[in-house]
Amino acid sequence: MFEKTFAGIPALALCAVLATAQNAPITLTVHADEAAHPVSPMLYGLMTEEINYSYDGGLYAEMVRNRTFNGSWDGIQSWYLVEDGNAAAKIQPDRTTGPSAALPHSMKLTVEKADPANEAGLLNVGYWGMALKANTAYKGSFYAKTDTAEMGQVRVSLVQNDTGRVVARTTVSGLTSDWKQHSFTLMTAGDIQPSAANHLVLTVGHPGTVWMGLVSLFPPTYHDRTNGNRIDLMEKMAAMHPQFLRFPGGNYLEGDHINERFEWKKTIGPLVDRPTHPSPWNYHSSDGMGLLEFLEWCEDLKMQPLLAVYAGYSLKGDHVEPGAALEPFVQDALDEIEYVTGGADTKWGAERVKDGHPAPFALKYVEIGNEDWFDKSGSYDGRYAQFYKAIKAKYPALQLIATAPVKGTTPDVLDEHFYVRATQNFHDATHYDKTDRNGPKIFVGEWATREGTPTPNMGAALGDAAWMTGLERNSDIVIMASYAPLFVNVNPGGMQWESDLIGYDTLHSYGSPSYWAQVMFGEYLGDQALKSESAGAGDKFFYSITKNVGKKQVYLKLVNASSLAQPVTIDLGGAQVAGTAKLVSLSARDTQATNTINDRERIVPVDSTVQAGSKFSHTLPPYSIQVLQIDEK
Ligand code: AHR
């Protein structure tokens, strides 16, 4: 070993050099009492849409897949026939009858032979299974009718895929020849391990015909909401301290074609009155996550809704010409705003009250369309102007966001999107440094460093963090920003877009390194950006310095994207500060390192304390994102 050399350096000496290898020191001078500008309190929020099974099979906690029998495979996807013992039956979709005008079809179960010991029926495999835990109540319902008064009860069971063991069972009686909703609760056994390898079975023990529609099953949800959300995913979002939710898209707002857009009026009220619709991400949306559910999600996480309204352009290029043809779409947007904000004395406010939410929601931002730079017809100038005029006339306080630069009208806010590699974000950390402060405010409505799949790796997190230092430094003009996409179901076939912030399967979820960078930046946002200078920084070091004036805390967000340690001398210009500072650190050995569904906490922030003072030295490890919280005396 001693004989081995590299470039003439003995191996042991080389090891010593490498162990201490570091970049040249940087000096960071912070003016703790000099604000450059206020930090936008709305800076970090969430952008979501139905993509990667974000709602169905994701946040929206429904366990039954294709619950209305209108997914693909002619309505039977995820449903299978059950024939116990010597029972004989068949199932087929029936387009002639269904539980409502909105859901005019159903699954017809024709039972030729069955008795209580040999039942027949159908089963649902869920979204890559059904996650069950011990001693837990699962609440469900189905719509049904039968052609025979003798049909008797429907047995409802949760069954383990691998063992066939029934882990929860109940019965429902009272089927008649009319469509009716039947509710049930399934309580799981106390001795089961958490698992997604389960399915739902509905059986009868008598010959005859039964039609089934809208079969639903929910686990406990966040804040115990009926028709609510997965608890783990809501908790992950809450940890990001998001200030707003941009919804319902994205491409999902626009649909591939005009008649496949997010038609909000078809997403409110009882589930049985929601017709469901195809989404541009190649699967059918249940519309269980409807307009009111989005708003309640905002309420649960104390976020402002940022409502995107359909503006007459769909993804495959269809557009509506400004003028009379566009007027119904403008009216639809006005109705939507009224549903969100109107009192019980307004037509659409009264609908919201009827849907169970008496209090109006506060709304400040409305976005007109999505990525309308794709509209090569040039109609967006006219479309934006028409929406702008009508909305401002009725709601002058609303801030209206344009999705592309427009001529003729000055938008209040412009939405810009960036999907890039880490290197580009290192260069682009200064992107908004020279932006005209007299133009529209900026909303970075979609952005991400796209490295790593299904969720980004540490290299991407470094790109993200560099970019966010630029957003904070420019948050006088950049008032809001949201990473996209937020979610991905990592099961086979779940992903349509590579690189998504939070991954999950049916049972578990995890945050990517990029997610943790967002958690750190969101938690230590501050309300003032402080003046500062740096000397000696190379092209892989980034920082943002903010202060929470009320708490008398200065936050240094430091990013070392280099493979070497980075010493920094921090000079607070004589400010009186506590002798120790809190350090939150996210780092990895290399840029490829990542978290996965099977290794969910490999890279997570670690809290510690470091010696501090009005001038002190601190060394960042290679590939690290850190927040130093310095308390003023
Ligand atoms: O975030 C994924 C997609 O990227 C969005 O739906 C769309 O707005 C953008 O092109």
C-alpha cells in the first residue's frame, strides 16, 4: 500500500489530502438590521392536478378503483367475478340502468346458482390493493337494485389476497327493485399486519339479478372528513408550510379537448351526481376530488385557494374564439368564483351551502387558463382580456394571473414554468435578479429540477435549493412559487411524469430529498430578506438570508452543491447573537443518492447546534443544504 502512488503522491498522503479537501473559504457578510425587502408571505405553496394517480389512487382516500364502472375495459377494469363452491354467475356492464342520471350505467350480476354456503358476486382489487390496518373501521356504501324480492342480504368482506382470510365482514339487507344507497362499516380484525394485499368482495347467496353502482370504501381520513384525504399525505404537505394551493391544474384543467376539461359544475354535490370524466393523463377521473374537496383541502392545511379557471383552450389545440363564443366560459368562471366566495343569498353560494359548507372561502388569486403559450392561434390576448374585464367588473379585488405574456391588458401576475436540470438551476439562481420591478408580479406556478425518477435525487434537491435561494432573494417580485408535480404513485403504471416530489404506494409514502429541501425552506421562510454580500463564492455555492423580525431570528440558507466541503466565515457585523445556532442539515455522499418507497428516510434533515457569534466559521459538508437559525439577543 505504501508503494502505491497517484501523480507522484504516496497513497497515504493522498488519503490525508482527500480527507481534508475543501473549497477555498467564503466570507458572508450579513446586515442583520438592514432589510432589502419584505419576503412574500405567500412564497411557497402547492400545485396539484390529477396526474400520476395523485387523487384517485393517491391523496383522495377512496379504496375502490373504477367505483362507477366507467373506467377502461368497457367498465369492468379492477372488477372480477366471484363464484364460491358450486355457485354459478356472470357479471357484465349494463349501459341501460344506473343509480342516477349522471351515472346511467352499472354492473349487472346474474346469479344462476348460489346459496348461503356457495355465494356469487364480484370483487374489486383496489388501487394496487387495499391498505388495511388492524382494529380499524372502513366505511363504505353501494347503490344496488334487484329483480327478486327473495335476493336476501349482500355480504361485504375484506379479504387478504395471499391467504384468502376474511379480515372484516358485514351484511347489508333491504335490496329492492329500485336503486337505493346502502351503507356499511367494516371493522378489521385485531391481529392483522398493515398490508395492501387485500381486496373487497360483495356476494349474494340466492339466484337472481343484482345491479351495482357507485361502490365506495374509505379508511379513516385526515380530520375525519367524509369523502376525505389520506392522512400520511396530508401530514407530509402540512410539514411544507404551504401558503396556497393552485388547482385544478395544469393540463388537467384544460383536458385534451374542450369537452374533457375540468367542468367544475360536474364535480360538486353528492358523488352519485358526478358523471366523472377522462383526464389528459390517460386515466379516468372519479371526480371525487371536486371543487369543494379542493377548497376543504385548503381549509385543512390553512392554505389560500389559487383557483385556475378554464379559459377556452385545451391541450390538443382546440380553442374558443374571444367574443360571443367565449361568453359561456366566462360566465362559468364567474359562477365558479361565486360558488367559492358567495353568500347564501347568491345562486352559487347557496349551492355551496347546500353542499355542506355554509362559510364562503377567502379568495385572492384567480388564474386564467394554463400554459396558454401553447395556443398557437394567438387567441390568448383576447381570451385573457375578456375574462379579465368580466371578473374585475364583478370582483375588483381579485388578482388575475396570466399564463403567458399578453398584449393589450396588463395582468396582475404572470405565471412562469421551469422544468430544468440541476446545472441550469445553478446558473438560473440569479434568474429574477434583474427582472423589471414595474411589470406584473411573478408566480412560478410550476418548477422542478428533473433528475431522478420516480422522485428526484439529492442532485435535484441541490438544484432546487439553489433556485429557491434566488426566489427568496427576489421575493419582492416573485410572490408565489409551487413545485410540480407534487405526487406520484410509484406502483407499476402509476407514473406519467418522471420526477415528482412525494412518492407513495397504497400503504406508505415518502419525501424525496427535494421534498425535504422544500420543508426546510418553508419552515424557515422569515418575513424580511436581509442585505448581505459574499466574497470568494464559486459557482456551486448559493445562499439566501432572511429574518423573522417578531422572533428575532436570522435564517441563513446555505447550499453547497460541490463535492468538496465549503468553509464559510459568517460576519454578522457586530450583531449581538446567542452563542449557539440551530443547524438543520440535509446532505448525501453523492448526487445520485435518494429516498425510495423501500428506503424512505435515507436522506432526511438532521438537527444539531453549532457555535455561533457575531463572527464565526462554519463548514458545509459536500452536497449539502443547510439552514442556520441564529437568535438575536
Ligand atoms: O406538471 C406537469 C405538467 O406540466 C402540467 O400539467 C402542465 O401545466 C405542464 O406542462
